Amino acid sequence: MAVEITDANFDELVLQSKIPVVVDFWAEWCGPCRMVGPIIDELHKEYDGKAIVGKVNVDENPGISGQFGVRNIPTILFIKDGQVADKLVGAAAKSKFEEKLVAIL
């Protein structure tokens, strides 16, 4: 299961991370988010130790969502050294997520 990222732990887990971070902005009621969820969980397992792969529930953590201007979900941010290196909006094939993650490793 992917790491739960919240308004409270975002700075520590994401901005201060020494390794790349993939952040999935999602919500329970979002159909495409449910399609992306299993991919995010797989990436979490496959890249354990190489990258942090986590999820932000936008309904419960409006601070982070607003900070990054997330207007559509799912939105997946690829963050390296505290900066957004890439972004993917909407559902996509696992290969697309891996391509963007590998590019920042």
C-alpha cells in the first residue's frame, strides 16, 4: 500500500526527501482515481528504497492540493529535490507512470 501523505507530513516526506517522490492526488468518489490506485500501489512495491510513492486524499488534505494547484484528479506529481519534475493528469497505462518515474531516478 502506498504511503499516506497528508498536509501534516508533506514537508517531511516529500519536500525533504533525498530520493524522488511520486504523489498521487486522489479522492474516494473519483472513478479514474480507482483505476490508477492499483498502479500506484505496484510502483510503491517495485521502487521501494529508490523512490517514495504516496497518495494524497484531496478531500482530507486541501492545503497540499491548493499549494500545487491541483484542479483535476487524479493528478500525479513526480518530485525530485523538493521540486515538481513532471506531472501526469488523468488515468494512464502503468508504463507511462514508470517512464516518468525512471526519468527522475
